[in-house]
Amino acid sequence: MPNIQFNYRYRCSGNYKKFISVVFANPDGVALPELEKLIQSKLIYGEYFYAAQWQLPEVFTDIIDFRIDPTWPSFESVAYTDEASDTGISLAEFMGIIGKSG
């Protein structure tokens, strides 16, 4: 089964955007619909999450003002990929982290 790429973006109050993705190894063969259902159940307002809480890299625009800019990115998508995993946690661990979040 291919690995899974988790895609998200950060958008500041000035509408500047940065996109980021993380690739998880998927040795257990988790299906995308199963992962998407879990993610959707834990998103804030159906879109946002705290990257640090989900143990993902935080991303911000080059200029950020924490007084007015949001501190949460928005979920974009998940997709199968043949790219190698680029994170130290497995997909199963990531799902466990999401499952325990807010």
C-alpha cells in the first residue's frame, strides 16, 4: 500500500498563503476515507487544527503578527503517494494523536 501525504496550508490575515505536506509511512494499509473521517471529526470549525498538537511542523508566512494573524493552519487533503516518509511518526501513531486531540 502506498504512503499517505497529509496536505495543509497557513493563511495569514493578509491572505498570504503557505502550503506544506507531510508524508507518513502506511504499512497497515489505512484507506484514505478512514483517515479523512478521523481528521474531519477533529477539525476546528470543520477546517482548522493546531499543528503542534498534532505533532506536525508549524508553518507561518514570512511576516506574522500574532496579535491579528491566526495560529492554526487549515486541512487541505490527504492523498496516496509513492514518496518516502519524511516524518518520525507512523500513520498509526499520527491517527492516535489526532484521536486524542480536542
